[in-house]
Amino acid sequence: MVVERTQVAIIGAGPAGLLLGRLLARAGIDAVILEARSREYVEARIRAGVLEQGTVDVLRAAGVGDRLDREGLRHGGIYLSFDGARHHIPMDELTGGRAVTVYGQTEVVKDLIAARLAEDLPLRFETEDVRIDGFEDPGLGRPTVRYRHGGEEHELRAEVIAGCDGFHGVCRRTVASQVRISERTYPFAWLGILVDAAPATDELIYARHPEGFSLYSMRSPAVSRLYLQVAPEESIENWSEDRIWSQLHARQDGDGFAVNEGPITESSVTPMRSFVAAPMRHGNLFLAGDAAHIVPPTGAKGLNLAVADVTVLARALASHFDEGDDRPLETYSDRCLARVWRAQHFSWWMTTMLHRDPAEDAYGAELALSQLRYVVSSRAQATALAENYVGLPLERTAGPGPARIHAAEAVDG
């Protein structure tokens, strides 16, 4: 048995765990990151690609924004398409210059891994049989993580465990009997494709169509990312390339606009759900990111919520280790959940407004179209959409607690 000690044990090397490790390192706090998958797998996962303004600010302040600034695509607005016409929402104009940046989660993960390895900080891939215990004690300093790595048994003794290991990870599963679950499953899924073709649009297009929702997005000036609403039980094998392109053209083309076709390099079907596990603190175990909450991707909130969680957690841990002040840790769950529920509502609103429910009647369809018409004709409604889409500052959604801070301030410690 290899016995190790650290201040914070981070379970999961997705964006939440990696960013938390980066923020703690810059604050002089020791951490070990454990990941069940290989580095190759983690760096190849295709996930979200829209970063809120606050997320970009955090990554820059954490010293991992160089490639983001070179390659990321800043978007000052989005298009809403319905009734055969596109309508522009100028988010930067409506929010005082705030915007989103298109930069794949895969690239964020690569940047964070490279930064951690460059500083020779503990990051262990392909860890097996991870078990956590001792986190229930009220006093800090007792948690233990046991795992197998490189053929050896390890015991990692920490003061705090950060559960950043996703929806299917061990951390929330360990406290399953202690969490309150709130969830909703939607009657549709997204069929997503990655295409080697230049985007035909300068900004994302969210389209409501009688055939169902579609989204025109991108990953770079040469790569497009497109989505179609399909049934949740749909198999990707049922969708030939001809069928995919036919539906994308039907749902997106018009008013002088047409989708650019190209070789499809990746395709998948993702069911849509909303999920919240509360509270996010269990003794000295703190859940963050997908381990605690899932949102439908319509509002582009999943990755950004994970960044907000670990930003708050990093600040709270700095207060504990540097100042002996545990109040920010005590309010961590409430503060994060306030933001989570704001994002849950926004994601639900965008999803139900833009998707065609299979059980939808003429009345429901007209309600959704009426909401869309109101959004594009009312500055107040457009501003509400823009504020939520580019991301509300942390202090406006932080909930109870004395330290309501901007995202970038958390990095400064």
C-alpha cells in the first residue's frame, strides 16, 4: 500500500477537476487529481463549445487563456430562426459588451492538462476501484481515497475531497442516500454531427421548425457542429448522411441562407435531461459540475456551471487553508445551487420554446411561437435572454454568504 498525503483530493479530470486543480495550485494549495480514463480518452471527448464571458475571464486569469484567445471565436450575438425568417439577438449590445466564445471543451481540457503536467503536479490517469470514506466527520482532515494505479494499491489521505467525476462517478453515488434529486427527462434528444466544412453563419442559429429543432454551431473557421432534434430512443444507425443533410436543409435553409455540407467526422445521439442533486456538500466531500447537476444543452450552461462551481470552491478552500475561515465552505452548496437553478430555468425555457414536443398540439405550438415573437420584438425580453446566455456574474446568483465575488476574483485568492 502506497500512502500519500495532500490537502485536496480531486476525483475526476474533466474541466471541473482540472480547473479546480489549477486554481488551487495558483493559490499554493496542494492537490492530487485522479481520473479513471486514459489521457487520450479525456482529451478526445467531444463536449460543449460555448464559453460564457465569466468562464473566459477565469481561464485567462488562471493562465490558460493563450490558445483560447488565439483560436476562440468571440460571438456577440445569436440568431433565432422561426416562421421562415432569422432574427438577431445582439447580446454584447444588450449586456454592456459581454459575449460568449466558441472554443471546444476538448480544447479547454487539453490546455489544463498541459499546464498541470508542465508544472509536474500530480495528475493520475487510469486509476481503478476508487473508494472514498472518512468525509462525514464534521472536522476537516480525515477523508481517505483508496484506489489502484499502475498495479499498486494507494491510500490518499486528504483534508477535503472534491467530487468532479461526473454524473456516473463514484462521489455522488457514495452519498446517494443523502441527496435530494430533482429531475426532468425531455421527450427528445439531439443528433449531433461534427463536419469538416466552414460554417455558413457568423453566429449560432437556433431554429424552431415544424419538423423539430436544429442548431447551427461551429468549432473553428473550418469545422461546423450541427444538431437535429430526434426521438430519445433514436439510433444513429437510422440516420444516413443523406437523411441528416436533408433534415438540416429543411430546418435551417431559407431567406437566402443554406447549410454548408462536408465530410461528417463524428456523430452521436444524446438524450436530454435536467438533474440537480442537493446539497452539494457532504461533510468534507464537495460535489461540483456534472456530479451535482445536468442541464439540457440548449442554453449552453453545462461546462459554464462547472467552472462557476469550482471557482466558488477554490475561493472557499483558500479562505479555509490561508485564513482559517470556514464560512465560505459552509455556504458553498447554497451559493452554487442558486446559480444552478437560475441556469436550470433558463435551459428549460430555451428548450421548451425551441423544441417541438411530440405531444404538442396546435395550441402549444402557437404558444411557443408567440414567445419567440415576443423575444425578438421586445428589448426587455431579448435582454433577459442575452444576460442569461452570456452568463450572469457570480455575485448576482451566489445566494447566501458574505463573499459574493466576480469569477476572476476567485483566481486571485
